[in-house]
Amino acid sequence: MLGIGDDAAILKPAANRHWVIATDTLVSGVHFKPDDPASTIGHKSLAVNFSDMAAMGAQPKWVLLNLTLPAVNESWIKAFVQGFSQLLNQYDVQLIGGDTTRGPLSIGVTVLGDCEQPVRRDTASAGEAVVVSGQLGSAAFALHHPKADDACLAQLHTPQPRLELAASIKTMATAMIDVSDGLLADLGHICEQSGVGATIELERIPIKPVIQTSDDWITHVLAGGDDYQLCFTIKACDQHRLPADCQVIGRLTEDRGITVTHHQKPIHTGLTGYQHFAHE
Amino acid sequence: MLGIGDDAAILKPAANRHWVIATDTLVSGVHFKPDDPASTIGHKSLAVNFSDMAAMGAQPKWVLLNLTLPAVNESWIKAFVQGFSQLLNQYDVQLIGGDTTRGPLSIGVTVLGDCEQPVRRDTASAGEAVVVSGQLGSAAFALHHPKADDACLAQLHTPQPRLELAASIKTMATAMIDVSDGLLADLGHICEQSGVGATIELERIPIKPVIQTSDDWITHVLAGGDDYQLCFTIKACDQHRLPADCQVIGRLTEDRGITVTHHQKPIHTGLTGYQHFAHE
């Protein structure tokens, strides 16, 4: 245990707040390539956890870092810490502990945050609008097209957790999740846990035009992970209050399953996430 | 994130309590052998973190588990969960989240606990008595002597976190740590952080007689890790209140460094921990 130099870090919670805690492990060769720049690995390992905080409508406060390294490579560690610390400082979050272990390269991050009232996944209702932030499919496009433009590559390697956006819409969001596994899979979690279905209009989902140069662009948009945008639901009467960066892409329905339409016609993409929820 | 099935687990802290959080990663080939029984790996990965809670005088409440596995081996996972759950249930602790990842075998555990007032490492004073619980050196003896008896092997593979003991002495302990890296190293942390030194009488340290069959028994006792006993300090007037399982082994001194004596004569073990602190 690092941090304050005791067996455990000590925290004194404020009264009348909810705490949220999220943890993720990133493994070399699975979640990043061994030769990815260490600073982007540092950034991303923290960003994916901050994204979970955003999805709860919470502010990250404290972080624990478990770093497993095959050997001490000082320049690698320095670059990793630089990427990690930059994001940590950007949101005024404190590293309170963790450990460093010898072994195959992997990074475990645990984030604690707080909020007055967390935004959950199981509290959406039929009739509400489905909203996404930013653009979808960019990270998946970059992953499959190594010559992708810088904006798509940045989305893949140094995603920006949508913490400010989450703070601005958290009181109107009836349910929220971050898009880490792909829109259909993640919206599917909201639908499944809230006991509703959804209809999504493909042409309303914001994308970068460049990704349409790919034959697989619909797959990237509907099932591509790693964008770390937010998907949330709001009451219809709140649509006019949405920030410019957010787009209504569909509606929640009483009927279970997610239907995707393209100019009013249902499309069948054969995507796992889609099929899984469509056939329930 | 598992647990309650959202992006993060939600906790509502009680007012006027301190929270403590500890995390440790156990890597195959470093902290355990790949062919160790999965149930003992499950037990130990939780026990070492519970031991950190004991060292803070805290009760473990919630656990996050990050499991990285090279492949899905159902019988291995079942045995791991059995060892993990048994200890979890024994202390009525709740698994609230974590993740499962593909990669080289490693186990990350994060434990949150609470207490009225944590027992720290930096609050000891010269003149106080140094106390250890249980017996030291058994785990190190078992590690280096594969034919060790069952009691020593159990100390190595399935250490019991001293939570009940910690609860019974936490109000009299002026400082506390768990003996995970060896007595000299761990007592050294208390001394360094409290700005004191210590004199330890080797013959007062409780051991299992069998370990004296090893030529290295003094090293096992003074520098052997993995016993997960408690080392704490108390005021001299509290010595009569110590539980039977605890033994005064020395005194804190104004002079920095740790001196070990054997029947009143200082001994020089050449141990890293000892040398490090003796020569400061």
C-alpha cells in the first residue's frame, strides 16, 4: 500500500453523500498493444474508470493504482505516470494508494467518487428519449483502420471521460451508461435492467463522416466499443434543455428488444448485441 | 463492473466513521505458485487484504475482485471462489464489484472497511512496549522447507487475518502494522514514521520450536514475510491487559534504528531490514 504510507488509506466521507466505486484491469495484448506509448496507456487506464464515474453522475475523488510490470523500465514508468497524472490533475483527483508488483504487464485502477444522487441503469421508462453524447464509432474505426485520421486515433488511445457533460445533464438523465462495449450492448443494459425496449434511428446517430469510408461503419457505430461517450435517457419534455453535444437517437418502448431503423426501415445487422436483445 | 450491475457500486457511508481502503495484487509465479490449489489462492488473496484492515483496527465491509485469467477453467474458478467466499462469509463482507479479464493469471483485491478511529503507523512513542501476536517465522520456514509440518504450511498458504484480535486491542494500540514483509521491515515502518527506534529481544519472540531445526531460523523470525500477524505498540501500563496470544518482545527507544539482542547481547544478523534501519 502506497499513498499515505500506512496499511490502508484513510478517508472521512462527508455526510449525506453517496459514494461510488469502480474498478477495471487493462492487460497488455488484450486492452492495449505492448508497444502503445506508455503515456496513452496511463491516460486510458484512468479514463475508462473516470468514464464509469461520469456514467453514475459522480465526481471522481480518489484513485488506487495496481501496476504489474515485468521489469523496472524507468522511461516507460515515467511516461506512464505522465499520462496518468495529467488526467488525475485535470480533475483534481488524489492518488491514495495501490501497489507495484512484478509480473506480466497489466494495470488495475480503482476509482472512488461521490455524488448527491447516483444515476443508475435500472430507472428508465418507456416513452423516454434515448440520447448519446459526441460521436460514435470513431474508436472502432481507428482500431480496424490503422491509417485513420488523428481525431479517430485520439478517440481510441486517449478518450476523454465525459465528466463535465455528465455533471450538466445528471439531474435530467433518468438512466445513464457509458458506451464502452458498443451502443447496442450498453443501451441493452439500460433496457434489460429497466424492463423496456428501444427503437434507434441509425441516421440520427452522430458520426465522423470519414468512418463511412469503411464497409463496416454500421458495425463500428452500433457495436464498436471504446468511445466512452454517454448514453442516457430523458423525459421528452427535457429535450430542449440538451447541450449541443448531445443528440436524441431514438425512444424507449414498452416492447422489449432494440430495433434499429434506417430511414424508417428496420435493419438487421446480425450484430451480437443487437441480436441478443432483439430476440429476448 | 459486476456487483450491483451498474457502472460502479454505490455505497452510503454512515456518519462519523472513518473509511479505510487497501489493495493488493497477487501474481502467479511471484506471490503464489501456478499449481497451488486455487482455493488457497482465493483464500490468501483476500486474507492479505483483510490483514491490512486488521492493522488499521478496521472491520472489512466491501470487496472488489479483479480476476485476470489466461483461459476459462471452470473447476479452477469454482475452487478459487470457494476459498474466497469462505473467508468473505466468515467476516460478513460483501463482494460489490470487480472485473474478469483475459490475461496472465493474477488477482487484484480491493477492500473497504470502516472504523471509529484508525490505528496508524506514525503514532508510537519512545518507551512504549513492542508487541507481536501469534508466532513469527512459520510461513518463511514452510516456504523454504517443503516438508514443514501442516501448521507451518497452513500459515503460509491459508493465513488467518487477525481481525478479532485487532478489534480487542485496537483502543490500547498506539501504532500497528501487519507483519507481511518481516518483523524488522514492518516494525521499521512504525519506527521510521513515528521517529523512534526499538530494541527487540530475540528470545521473547514466540516461534514454533520446529523452525529452530533450520539453520536460517533467525532470518525466518526477523525477516520472514507472510505470517500476517500483528505488530503493535502499547503504553507500559497496558501490558497486563494484553490477550494471551500477544507477547511483549521489546521497547521503543529515542535512539533510531532497531537493535536485536539475544540474552542481553546485541546480534548482527546482516539482514537487509535490520541493516537498513540500524544504519540510518
